[in-house]
Amino acid sequence: MTISTTKKLLGATVAAGVIFALAGCGQAPTDKPEGGEKPVDSDFLPCLISDAGGWNDKSFNQSAKEGMDSAADELGIKPLEFESANDNDYAPNLETAVSEGCSLIVAVGFKLSAATVESALANPEIDYAIIDDYADNDFDGTTDAPNIKPLVFDTAQAAYLGGYAAAAWSAQSGVNKVGTFGGMQIPSVAVFMDGYQLGVDKYNEDKSAAVEVFGWDAATQKGSFTGGFDANDTAKQTAQGVLDQGVDVILPVGGPVYQSAAAAITDSGKDTLMLGVDSDLAVADPNVAGMTLVSIMKAIDVAVHDATVAAAGGEFDAAPYVGTLENEGVKLSGFGDFEGDLPEGLVDELAELQKQIIAGDITVESENSP
């Protein structure tokens, strides 16, 4: 684990219910029409395009839709929302959004990146935003079209807290083994796994403990992946492979793949817990609340909402938004059913770690951070 003292961020608080503040490295898109001072263009039409996970993934697609719907309600307009059934739908959905007269098109996920860039370059008069990707397909360090706003998240910061909590739970149980696996090995997935391992390392350092991590090695960037984001037999087998190492906490990263992890846990008959990602999984899917220790959250809904409202008021800004603990773009959820069973002092320790990350006393270094 690498800890340094180079960043200077803001302080944080812990809310009742053990909810931790979100944050970000960039300024959140918060321009909103106020009292009619920034009237909404009467022709403004926001549009949202999902990836193949669909609107009911209990994760980033659903969160993006909630943000778009919230903005539309606030603006008194009706958005167009295109649900992609598979990867082949991305380009056609973008073409349809353009033909329907969309003023702002928000693409959900890196898998839409190439198609979004192509569409944005062909339609410079339309505003675009993309979640979890910089739309930098030529890897030159800049977004490939000037009218695309990246909405990305330094999830390693919140995952660090999640890893620390998972290690504390496993140490309390005497198992001292935690695990993780991902969907596709891409930065927006691996960043969770990096932060998770660094948080476990921090726990071991602070407590002179020896909690092991299975399914990911941040140093080599190698680990367990399903190759996609579907809840299928492959995902279940991948989860089972990690569970077979004897872990009692597992972090599945990749939208619906948590369902496969839950099925594998149920089949095992053990009391293994998992961590949610993107949304508060215990709330998004009450069926798994009884096995969800905590969730590592991204404020995708807020980012989409604010970008939409800003665009509606003529304040679209293509500068990337980066969510961190400072600007409340990422956070740790509450512990739900397990709040009363946590190791003594854990909540205070997490609050102090968060404070140190925000103050710059701890830098969570992940090569996958945006």
C-alpha cells in the first residue's frame, strides 16, 4: 500500500445511520435554473442510453435513469430513454436519439464510448455526457470530441473504506479472508478492486492483522473476472472460485454480477457477506439486504441530474466531472442489518480514515483512478 501526504481536500462528517460523505476531484455540475433566472430552453430534450445491463441492473444504469428522471421532473419535461439489449444497440440508439432531436445525450458506460465519440463528432451542435469513461479512444489524454462531458468517479477512495470494513468484519469472525471479482477488466471496475485491497492493507497495518485478499492483486493488476456484466453461469462460477478460497466477505464488481455472487453464497449455505457497488444494494435490491454488509457508492444519479439541469439552462460545460470523497461523488453506504454487529470502534475508525483521505494525509493510489 502506498500512503502519501500530497493531496489537500476537505473535511468530512459521518451521518446518522453510518452513511459517509461522497466526493470528487472536479467540481460537480450544479448549475440549476433558479426562480426563472435561467429559463429552460423550450426545445430542450434530454436523452439517456443504457448499456446492455438495462435499467433494472440495481447499479449504474438504474442510477443514471433515476438521475435523468429526477432532472426531467424538476424541469417539467419528458426525456427519451433508450434501453440497449446488447452491444449492437449502442450506435443505432445514438442515431435514433439524434434523429429525435435530442439536445443532450447521456451514454451510460465505457462500452458506448466509441459510438458516442462518433456521434458527437458528427453532431457538434448536440451536447453529450458519458458515464465512467473519458471518451479518449486514441489515448492521447483528452476527450475525443469537444462536446462530450465525462462523468467519472475516483471510486478507489470509497472502496478503501469498504476494504477496511470488510477486513475488520473478517478479522472479527476469525476467518481473516476476503475476496473480490469483477465483470470486465476495465479501469472503472479495477478501481474498486484496487481501493478494496488498499483498505485491507491499511487494516492489517493498523491492527497488526493478516487478512488476505483473494481474486485481485493490485500490484500485478491480475485477478478474477467474468468477461462481461451478465448474471450468468460464468459469473456464478467465478464467484464460486473466490468463495472456495474460504472468504467470508466478497466484493462483486460489475452491475448484475452481484446476483450470481448472491446465488453462489446461497448455494454454499454459509454466512458469507458481500459488498454492493455503485448504488446502495441493500436498498436497491431488498432480496439481498440480509447478505449485504455495505455498499461502495457512486453518485451517478446526482451527476446525471446536475449535468442535465445545467444543459437545460444553457450552462453545459464539457469539463470532466470527477467524483471523490471531497465533492460527495463517492461514498460508503450505511451498514443496514449489520450495524449492530460491527466490530467495536469501526465506525469511528472509518470516519477518521475518510477525514484523512479528504485532508490529504492518506492518498489512495490506484492506477485505475480517473
